[in-house]
Amino acid sequence: MAKKPTRRLARTVRAIASWLVGLIVFFPILWMLLTSFKTELDAFSMPPHFVFAPTLENYEQILKRANYLHYAWNSIVTAGGATILGMLVAVPAAFAFAYHPTLRTKNILLWMLSTKMLPGVGVLVPIYLICRDLNMLDSRTALIVIFALINLPIMVWMIYTYFRDIPIDILEAARMDGAGTWKTMSRVLIPISRGGLASTALLCLILSWNESFWSLNLTTSNAAPLSALVASFSSPEGLFWAKLSAVSTLACAPILVLGWLSQRQLVRGLTFGAVK
Amino acid sequence: MSRLVIRSLRKSFDGTDIIKGVDLVVENREFCVFLGPSGCGKSTLLRLIAGLEDVDEGQILLDEDDITDLPAVRRDLAMVFQSYALYPHMTVRDNMSFALKLAKADNATIDAKVGKAAKILALEPLLDRKPAALSGGQRQRVAIGRAIVREPRVFLFDEPLSNLDAALRVQTRLEIARLHQELNATMVYVTHDQVEAMTLADKVAVFNEGRIEQVGSPLDLYRRPVNRFVAGFLGMPQMNFLPLTTANGGYTLANGAAVALPAGLDAGSGATLGIRPEHLVICEGDDARPGVRLDGKLTVVERLGSETYAYVDIPSIGTLTVRAEGDFERGAGRGVCVRLDTTHAHLFDAKGVAIHHP
Ligand SMILES: Nc1ncnc2c1ncn2[C@@H]1O[C@H](COP(=O)(O)OP(=O)(O)OP(=O)(O)O)[C@@H](O)[C@H]1O
Ligand SMILES: [Mg+2]
């Protein structure tokens, strides 16, 4: 009996702490959203206003000045394409690493990850030249390939760890049941690890969607995705915080909604190994 | 017909020889058990038969077909894994019908076969559950059911009972025995549990360090082990081994007591006498039954109810294990004598090869 009040107190403290952390994490997005509805003047005011007269003027101007749908479509095609391409390569690669390891498998995995340590700008010139020579500057195909490649190490690693959690006995049982490699993958391995695969794909989608370095450097207008549109608002005529916030909101809204809808799947996938 | 023939099979992992030349025939409809201590290569041999590992040297024949290089997918053998290895995302029904679906059997056939297997294994009420919602014993039955519906040429079992508790293990053991009679199928069964081997097998192959030491019926191995390894491995508690020394043309035990060997038997030097606990007798003060009398002290007494194992410490010989009646009353610490009747003794030469059986 005496325990009960302390337990309730502990629960309250925990709840408050979680809300606080949640708020801190969410605050930048909230602030961006609020700023996007302010006038440029309100956006600059110090101390900042939490209460203001909301306006849609920023959104109007942006949609007037740029073709949002064009950029959004580029983002969908490049991020989606990169995700599909990445998964098509990463799943078989992780399968090979997890179930047919050689003496060098660990080294190869580490080497793959080490490529992520190279700053992108280090290979900017060669990649730019390659794209130019292939006539692929400002092309969505180039972005798809590059996004897929830069995400591949992480995707392979993630899927590899999910696969490692699946006992090899199950795959051998499938083999004994008459399933070849392809059937074992499609009927057993992929269904079992679909949570992990979904979260890997989603992560790749988000990373590609928000990628800006290569988008800015390799595209001008034809293939430019939303991240390039955001950047275009940050410099020419000085900083316009409110418009920048509005365009950023527009840029990340689709992916935010997608993440929201699939959060259950995402969390399940990211903690897959832990709860089993 | 499914007669399995294994010819001089060899397998090594990373330069270490694991299977060092195995020859074995498993007759059609025979229940063959691979028995041996942990790490001796039983599972490896089973996996070679299954096609889950590649053969280095030798041949595996199934009836007239050489299946040595045939991929596992096409061998038409079924395996029951120690871990059950059920497909976690499928219901019991789907687990059991997976192989048939892959083989493109029609729905009516699948339903009939799954229904029949489910009935044999009392799985009917569980058909729509996922493996996660089953107990260990039920999962085990599903794993067996998955093998049955296939009607494979040979059933392979890798220690299928080792994850079950004692009561369930006995029950499932009986079920497997019944299944073997009912299905009339060739079965190969790996275990390190000699009770499973003795009770289930038509034929036992005793393994040691990648080789087969002896093949035969369970009682045959028990009564006529070809060497000390088999003699010591079969039997609970273990056979007693007493070193012999030659003296004046006869043989004596380590404490100097003379033993009479069967006439005309020359064991050479370094021989060992083996005698099972049930053939030793705890004797009373001046017992005049035949055999060598050894005096010692009871160190441990294990009472199992139906029988009692008495461990008797004999000076300069060591501890002998004696099986006594369930109502054996003397306790540890008491001085007793043990009577050793050499008509029940096995003899092994210096290399451990059996040269005489009772
Ligand atoms: N894939 C492998 N790679 C390397 N060594 C292996 C491999 N599989 C088995 N071994 C080795 O082969 C030996 C025999 O293994 P195996 O699994 O056949 O033993 P076992 O008789 O089944 O033992 P247990 O009763 O413990 O299951 C062991 O020393 C093991 O370490
Ligand atoms: Mg084993």
C-alpha cells in the first residue's frame, strides 16, 4: 500500500520527462511551422512571438514564384527510385554476407561502412566530371544512382543485422522443403524480416529526400528536387526567414506524413533484434 | 524403397578432419541411430546426407541413385531440426503444406495430406496458430508433421527431443517409435542419449571422433562391444574397467587378487577387464559364491527406488559401481565386499580392442 503513491509519482515524473524530451526534439519542426505563417517582420522580431496573426502570404508567394509540383515530383522520383534500386542491391548483398560468409566478409562490411567516412565533397569533382561526360548533369537518373550508392552501406548493414537474427536453420528447413535460393528469399526470408526491410527502405527514402549536397551540385532546374528549391530561397535577395520556413515546410511535409503513418512499422523494425 | 548407402565419406572444415572415412548402410524401412559424444561429427554426417554440406570425398547412394552432388532441394529427404526451425510467419497449416505447395501439389491433395498428418500428431486444433503460440512439445510435433506430409524417401532427425523436458521426451520418444511402425519409412536419427538409441533403433552406429566404432542392434552393442569406447559409452552407469597385470602365467588385479580367465585366453600384457554394474554383487561377511572377493567401503549410495547404485571404494583398485536392489539398506561409510564373477567379464587388450565377451 505504502508503495503506491511513490510509484504514481515516479510515473508522473517519467511522463513529464518524456514529454519534455519529445518537445525538445519536435521543437525545430514546430518553430519552422509557426514561422512559415508569420510575416517577415514577425519572423525577425526579438524576443520571438508565439502569438501572432497568421498569414498565408509566404505560401502564396512561393507557389507563385516556383513550380512546387515539379520539384516535388523530382523528389518523389529520385528518392523513391534510389530506395528501390538500393533495396534491390542491398537485400541480395546482405543475404550473401549473412548466410554465405567467407573469411573476408567482416572486412568487406567494414570497408563498405568506411566509404561513408569520406566527405562527399572529396569526390565531387570526379563525380561531376563523370556525370558531365555521360551527359547526365541535371538528370534524375544520376541522382537516383548516387543516392542509392551513398545509402547502400547503411542499408546493407541494417539488413545484414536483421538477417543475422534469423536462425539459419529456418532457411535450411526451407531448402529441405524444396525451396531454391529465390523461393527461400521470397517466401521465407523476406516475409520474416519485412519489418526490418520496411524501416531500412523508409530510412533510405528519408535520407534521399533530404539530401542536398549532390542535388545542389548536380542539378540546375530540370531534375532539381525539393531540397534544391529550399536552398534557392536562402541566398539571392538576402535571408527571408518566413519564406524559407514555408518552403521547408512544403519540402518536408510529404516525408513527415509518410513517417508519421508508418511510425509503428519503423519503430518495430528498428527494435527488431532487441525484442525477439 | 529407400536404402541409404554411405561409402568412405570424408569431410573437413577449415583443414580439420571432422568425418574421417565413414561407411554405413541403412536398409529400407530401418530406424538407424547415430550415437556418440558431443562433437564427434554426428550432425555433420546427417547434414552431409541431407545435402546441407558438401562432401569432400566418398559417395552417398540412395537406392541406385548417386546423390553425392545433388542439391538438398532435390534430394527428397525431410529433416527435423533440433531447434524445430518452423517458419515463424506461417500458421501450422502453412508450415506443413509449404513443401507441397512448392512441389505444386493441388489443393485437395495438400488438404488431405496435412489433415492426415495433423490427425496422427493430434495437431488438428492448432492448425491455424502461428508457431509463437505453441508450446515446445507442440512445435516439435509440427516439425515432425512438416516432415510427414512430404512422404520423403528418408527422414532425418537431429536430436529432436533434446529441447523437451523429461516427461515430454519420453512421450515423444514413444510417438516417434509408433510413427516409424505406422509410416514404415527409413529413418536416420542423431542423438547422444543412449536411452533414445536403445529404445528406438533397429540399428545403432556408435561414433567417436569422426569414425564409426561399431554398428549393430542395440542389444548386440550392449552385449558384445568391439572395444572399450563402445563398452564404456553404452550402459548407465558405465561399465567398470579394471586393469590386469600378468603374474606367474596368470592374471591379477591391481590389488594382487588373482583372477581366473576363461581357459586358453591370452590377453597379453596391459589388458583390461570390463564388468557391468549389474554383474557385480555386494556380498555379506563370508559369502562363498564363485568369483573374486574385493573388500572396500561404500562411498556414495544412489537410490532410484527400483534399483540402487552403490559406489564402492576398493583400496589400490579404485571405485567400482555396483547395481543393487531397490531395498538396499546399507549407507555410505559402511565397509562392504564386492564379488566379481569373471564369467560375466569382458576382456580388452592393451589397445582397447575386445578379445572376449561373456
Ligand atoms: N560449419 C562448420 N565449420 C567449422 N567447424 C564445424 C562446422 N560444423 C561443425 N564443425 C565442427 O565439427 C565437429 C563436429 O560437429 P557436429 O555438429 O557434427 O558434432 P555432433 O556430433 O553433432 O555434436 P553434438 O552432439 O554436440 O551436436 C565439431 O568440432 C564442430 O566444431
Ligand atoms: Mg549435433
